[in-house]
Amino acid sequence: MLKFFSGVLALVLATGCSANQQTEVSGVTQNEKPAHHGDGVFRNLYLSDDAKPGTFSFLKARFFDEQDWPQEPQNYSQFWQPTPPDVVQHAGSSPQATLIGHSTVLLQYQGITILTDPIFSDRASPFSFAGPKRYTQTSLSLADLPAIDAVVISHNHYDHLDVETVQALGNNTLWIVPLGLKDWFAQFDVTNVVELDWWQHYLLKGVEIQALPSQHWSRRSMFDTNKSLWASWAFKWPDFTAWFGGDTGYNDVQFKEIGDALGQVDLAMIPIGAYEPRWFMKYHHVNPHEAVKIFKDINAQSAFGIHWNTFVLTAENIDEPPLALSQALQLNQINPDRFQAINIGATWTVDQLAGNATVPE
């Protein structure tokens, strides 16, 4: 019985799904408290307060909904390939992005290496014995990673912010996080941390890293819901812009605002998994059809899917996201080469961007 309730708690928390570096934080000055800042918590601007997920809703979705959740497969290798370490250790002069697993991406350009939402643990959980278990391995080990200039965190759920990985990387890299997370890192003696609010910028060796809105929530325990912020992220070189969606639901305002602000996104990393049942997940996790809406709203030229093919977090079949993405692209008359469900371990390169084109109507 204890194991059962420990497992439930782990699932609830997980699915809620260097000092020598140049530092510069800037953003629009606010004369009043920003609208997404509540009374001691953060809030979504386009959701009612009663739309936030709750424990009882999760239990209903997990154990009493008519839609069964898939089992974690054994020795699963579909949509997976190893990443040769040389690919990331000796990145070329063009932009490249390697999907290491789940939402962990290694973005490299002009000698700058950025890592997103790294999780190398076997479970996305506060426990080592319960909670969502990895069924596809990372395509690289921590030891195979190149030197990391910065790690960007979208929010504090266990499948995006992993204690073991944080401790392994420690102060050897710069952590760029949403508001409210710096104190969390301090408990592990990780102090090389910069917090940003939505629309604030950080300048890293000439690359502008900007926190941008998303529609999600945060929680590490039963008592800290929404006390830290969630965010998507833009990475802006003079001639190349990438966007990382983290975890998000869809609304028809904020992503269009992001598109207007960025002008054009050369590469977008957009979540395509963990979305069923819709009555429970729709406010905070996009499905592939909504992922395509985001692709269009932010003016993305090329994209690949993240947040799938790693953990059983929700009820859709584990091989469903790429099929649903293909259908959504066809309905929107978008060339499927522009938005792909690439394998874990695959590396996106700028050559893919050059070859992409919209299917004519």
C-alpha cells in the first residue's frame, strides 16, 4: 500500500508534467506588477484558476478514466539512435541541435553550447523506486557531453528539473531559470544561477537568451504549487534564432505575441507528447495539432518534436505522437520535412532548414 501511494505521489508531481561569463539581464521595466504575478504565486493569463490540475483529477485520469494508459515497454528502441560523441564534441560552424531524450536538447552554434531541461535519471520522480520510468535511454551519457555554457530550465516538474543531473553539472555551468527557482538550486550548493521573468533577456557571449511566456504550472511538493514560474525560451544569435517550448498548453494569444516579437524562428523545439486524456491535459500540454498551431504562430521555419518517446506520463499510445503530427501537418498543408518527430539521438542541422518549403495550396 505504501508503494502504491508513493507511486501515485510521484506520478502527480512528475506529470504536473560560470562566474567568468558575461552577465547582463535586461527587460521591459514594469511600473506595476506583471499580470502573471499573483499573490505569492504565478498564474496563467488565459486560463481560469479552476483550470489548474489537481490530485483528484489526476487520480481520475490515471485510474478511472475509460482511456487506459500504456505500459512501459521493455528494451524499446523505436525512434531512437545513439549519438556519436564526436557529433557534439566537435560541432561544426553551422547551427545544430541534438535531441538527447525527452525535452533534453543540446543546441550548438558559433562555439556556444546550451542544454535544455536535462534529465539523465532513470525516473522522473522524487523517488528512486516509483514514478515514471525511462523506457528509452538517453542517446548520450553525461560523461559524453561537451562543455556546457548554459543550461536552461523551463519549469520545475520532475521530468524537466532533475536533482541528480543538477548535482552532476553543478557550478561548472550557468543555470538560467524562471523566477522562483534560484533558492531551490541553493540547497544543492549550486549558486551559478540567473533568474528571469517573462520577456527578460540574458546576454551570454553574444547570444541573447530570453524568457518567454508559456501556459503551464509548477510544483515540486504538495505545498509549493505555482510558487515558481514556467517559461519558454528564445536563443538569438545575430543570424539564427531558436525557440524551446518546454512544456505548455495552447492559447491563441501568447504564441502569436512571441512570433511578433521574434519575427522569425529558424528552429523550434515544440512538445508533441503527453496529451491524453484531453479533458485533463488540454490546458497544460499541447497535442500535435496544437503543436502545429504553435509552429505557425511563432513563424517557425523548421521544428522538431520534444517531450515524447521517453516516459509514460499520459494515456496516448507511445507511438501515437508522430502519427498525429503527420496528420496535423497534412491538414495545414505544411511540408512534413519542416516539422519532424526526429529520433532521440538525431541531430538537426541547418541543412534541413535550407531544404524546407511550404507545400503549395
